[in-house]
Amino acid sequence: AVLWLTYLGIEPYIRRFSPDSLIGWTRLLGGRWRDPQVASDVLLGVSAGLGMTLLYGVHNLIPPLLGQVEPMPLRPADSLVLLGASFNIGRILSQVGGAISAGMLAVAGVVAVLLLVKRKWLAQLVASAIYVWVVISGMFPAGTPVLDVVIGFGIILVWTGVILHGGLLATVVAISTHFILLRAPITLDISSWRGTPGLTYLLIVGCIGLGAAYMARYAQAGARAPERLSRVPSV
């Protein structure tokens, strides 16, 4: 109900000032799951979410390269993932719900900035400078304020770029992917207790991305087939 009220509140403004950002989202809500625009937006969102998460992980790799002490671990593993697959799926769905709300509000904010500055590249920089302080609040361990701002600005720069060039659906998918992977107990040690739950999270995100890539290519090929047939000369 909260998400629906949020959407009803901001949708008229977005539709008026940035209608292109709602194309994929509207088609998805209309049940056009195999639409190439929907698949492309989902693929863009997953890719952006992976990029944002990689930037987040780079935070603790930079200080040792510069001869400084490695910061505290970014985020402790959640032992509750041991409760089973149903719990993990529930956590993923809850992250998606939060991402929808955050994505809607972020799109409305960036569109408002775009109305003021008129240019997309400038709107991306201004919006990123505004949002970065919200992003880094409680996100990184204390002790590296300059690095926090740099990494946080890079993360939010990717996200605002998706908002301006990908639209609402790509924005929601990007932040969903980022939220899911931030809370995933990912490890390279498969024998660890985090191994199986971590692979579950990665497989879900990977299947969504690969499925979107397949659907985008399959739908586009299907759309071109009637055009090719129409060009065949009749006997």
C-alpha cells in the first residue's frame, strides 16, 4: 500500500517531465514480460547493480595498496542465512520492496534536478553530489573519510546515470541488485558455512541477468522476423 501510494504521488510528475523513464516500467506492469525494452532495462539494472557493489568492495582494497592499515570489514556476515532457503528468498523479496520505494523517490528527485539545470550530464553531477551524503551515512567504517566520499560518489554516479538514461525499471533493478548483494554472505571458500547461501544469492542475480539478456535478444530477433518475411518477393 505504501509503495502504491508513493507511485501514485510521483508518477504524474515523472510522466509529465520525463516520460521516457517510465516506458519499461509501464510495459512490465502491463504484463509485457517478454518486451525487449523490459529485458534491456532489467539487464542494464543488473549490470549497474553489480558495478555499484564492486565499487563498494574496492573500498577496503585501496588503503593496503597505499601502504596504510586495512580498514575494518565492511559488513559482517548475517548468520541468519542458516535458517534456510525460505528465509533467504524472503530477505531478497524484502530488499526488492525497499528498492522499489527508493528507486521511485530517487527518480523523482533526479527529474526535479534535471528541470532546474536542463542538461542530463549536469543533473547527474548535481544529483550525485546531493545524494552521496545519504549513501555514505553508516555505509563505511570510520577512519577513511576521503575514501568514503570518493567511493560513495562513484556508486551514486552510476545510479544517477541509470536513472537519467535507463528509466525507473532499470533504476529499481539496479538498487535491488545492489541491496541483495550487499547483504549476501559471499565468500570464495565454498566449504564455509557462508558458501551455499552466498552461491544462492549469486545464482539468483545471475539467472535474472542472463534471463534478461536472452529475452532481449530473443524478443528482438522475433520482432525482426516478420519484417524479413515481408521483404520476401511474392511468387
